[in-house]
Amino acid sequence: MLRTITLGSCVSVQGIFVKDLADGRVAVKVDDTVFAGKPVIRKN
């Protein structure tokens, strides 16, 4: 499943969901790199 996270205030990363972290961040994988950041909340 694809997830989008934010790194800092301006950078967003979209990748394959890896896991939820204990501090509320989400880890996603892009190629061979794993990024962790705050999840982007979907607005309805």
C-alpha cells in the first residue's frame, strides 16, 4: 500500500508502507531507502 509522509515542513515522500512507529511516525520504503516521517492525513 502506498503512503505519503512529510519530512520537515516542505518535503513529502510517497512510498510502500513498512510499519507504524511507536512515536506516531510511519516508515515507508522508496527503492532501497526507508524514510520515517509524519503521515499525511486524508481530507474528505
